[in-house]
Amino acid sequence: MKGDEVNSLKNNPQNGSQHDSGLNMLNIQPLIFDLSYENEHIGHASIIIPAAIINTLYLEASLSQKTYTQAFGFNKGEVPLEYIASNFKVNLIEHIKEFLFKFFVVDFLLEQIHTKKLLVAGEPRLIEVTVELNQPARFKFELSLFDSIGIQEWKYLPFKSPKRKNYKELDLQVDMFVKEEQGFLKNADLTTLAVGDWVNFKVNLLNNTNTPLFNAHTTSLWLKLGDEEIDNTFHDIFLNKTIGSCFTTTSKSLQDYFSNLIDTNYTFSIEITDILKNNFFCLDSFKRHFRLKTNKEMHQKLIEVFSYRNDLSLRRSMAEESLKLLLSKHRFVIPNYLILRQQEVVLDSIKQNSDYHVYRMQKDFKERIRQLAEKQLRETLFLNQLAYHEELEVSDSDLKGYLNLTNRPRMKDFLYFDAPETKVHGQEIPLSTQELKQFNLREKTLNHIIYHLMKK
């Protein structure tokens, strides 16, 4: 990249630079979702990022590298921008791909899939990324599209719910749990963030005059404040903050989250939009989450994760039986290639289990993997279709109710599907709000099924 090109990015508002006053009026165009079809079952979804964003981020990344770049004849921190842009263009372009993927692309893709009610089997697969200066960027994904599943009348199907164990000790355990959590609530600081809490925050990237680079384009993340030493860098950002706090940070943890490929020295704006306390289990949130009106109904609901039969909780049995009933009334064939892909996902998960080598020695191991893969696909496809049919959406309250269930080991049994992993190499990492909504929507749809089948 030549010096005059650098100057063009720095001085021309139409090229997306945020480094002079004229760019405060820059109106960055919205992201674009484009869907084409290879055939009836394979779609190509492209997320198109305006050129103004590409140029803006390229210039900011180049300026950030001045902190780290050393070159003969220049003191550290004084290397000309033209030198950095010319010699590190490939690295900067790769960084832009990574940053945008985490900041914009995945969230927008998931949002559009839901908005357009696309029935996608498995996860979208990134197959091509094109990023060039002065040109819109394109992130292209392959989607395995599934035919729409016709939903029949299901709310009045005969459903025989599994019964609870009638041990009085179970009622005592529930009462003790409720009283204990009520006691924790009385002594809790409800407004200030502490270790173990969840925090929801919006992030934007700022220039050297603290002006947002992407205008209204922000990303929303949830983070659990872990209790390990490795989590201390996130503690420095959030501990003792409250809802509504707005501030800036150059935290290394956020730099590393958005950029593994190069070191950056960005300034981020943070707005804390919500918190979920960990020092008590929120019973009010629990009641709202499951549409419970009285404490008696709450007691009955809690029994579901205290009553076990053959190592299976009542809650798990109810979920399994309700899905089995609805899937028996909604039959559809899953192509073999989708099952094979899901088998790889299942295997990768099982390999993390310390007993994996014992499992794989069983004669029917491969067949069981296949059965589990097909079961997972069938359940998720049906629940996604039913969510569209019932026009279910995930609210902020739903999301807090979902995360509230992860605050106590026993309560996690109310989640039928595995919650997303929150740690990488032992450190808690931010989770995309949009991705969490995807997990939450399946659980909400399953709760919707159980609520109506049990309502009679």
C-alpha cells in the first residue's frame, strides 16, 4: 500500500476514516445479508460489510501497530504509518477478517437466519472470506437447508407425564433449597458486580478522539466473572461496576478476544446493560421463566430436578417423553450426509470424556453414535421449526432466566441441551448475546411444549 493510499484513508470521509472531524457525520451503511442456492438443500449465505467499515478498521489497525512495530532508523512508536501499511498489509487484512467475524458477522448471520425463518441443519460453515480496501467485504457461509416441517395441532395430544417419587424427603430438600436461596438474597448486594456474576455489556471501538468508529454498529456480549487467577484481567474491567456504567478500556483481555493474530492497542467503549448475580438463585426469575403463578407451582416445578428414577431426573424424563410424542406425530427423513456430519460433532464431544476409550470398545459404539447424532438432529430441527410456527422470541428476561439456571448445579438439569462452553484454556470468555439466544430459544420451545401438554 503506497503512502498516498494511506493519506486517502486518513483524510477522505467517504473512505471511512474516523480520524478527522468531518467523519463524525459519516453514515455507515447497514450490513447486508444475501442468500443464494446451490441446490434445494444447500444455500450460500453472504454477509456483506460496507467498504467504509473496512477502510476505517484498516486505518485503526495500522495506527495500533505503531505501538509495537520496530524498524531500522526509527524509535519504537515512531514508525511511519505508510511503512506499517506497506509492510504489514497481509497481516492487517487477516486481522480485519478475524475482528469482523467476531464483532459483526456471526451475530448478524444468526439474526438473519432466525428473522427469515430458515431451517438450518447443523452449524453454518464459513467457506470464503474476501476483504480488500475500498471494497465491501464478503463472508460466505454454506448452509444445509432442510425442508419446512408441517406442524400439526399438538397442544391437545394425550400426554402421560412421568410421575415424581413420593418421598417426603424430596419436599424437605426443595423447601431447604428455597429457604437457603431466600437467605442468600437477603444478604446480597443486588447492584454491584462481584466474582461469579454474569455481566451483559455493549462494546464499540473508538478512535483516538474517543469517537465510535462504527456508529450504531455495536456488539452485545455476556461474560461470567470467573474465580480463577487467569480471569483477573476481566475483573479489572468489571468488578464493582453497576448497570448503566459507561467507560472506556484498553484491556488486554478484550484485545485478545477480538484479535488472536496480531497484538492490538485498541480503545473500547463499554456500556453495562444488565447483570445476573451469582450469590443467590433468583426464584422470581425462575417463576417467570416457567410461567409459574404461585409458590406451590414453583415447589412442584423444583421437584422435577430433585426426583430421580434410574439416574434420570423427572425433568429429563418429561422432556424426553414430550419430544418423543411430538416427533412420533411429525415424521421426516434426515439425509445421510447430515447424520454423518453430526456424528463428527458427537464424537468430538465424547472424546473430551475421560471414559471415551472404554466407550469406543463397545461392539455397538458406532451404531450408538449414529443413533445419537440422528436424535440430536431430529430434535433440534423440529424445535427450530416449532419456534418459527409458534412465533417464539427470546427476550432479555428469557435470557436472564436461562443463565439463572446455570448458577446452581442442580438447576442445570432444567436445561435439556448442553449450555455453551464459557471457558477456553481455563479462562472465562465473552459469549455473543445472539448465540446465547439461539441456545435459549430451543429450551424456550421445549418449555412451551411441556407447558401446554401438562396444562390439561
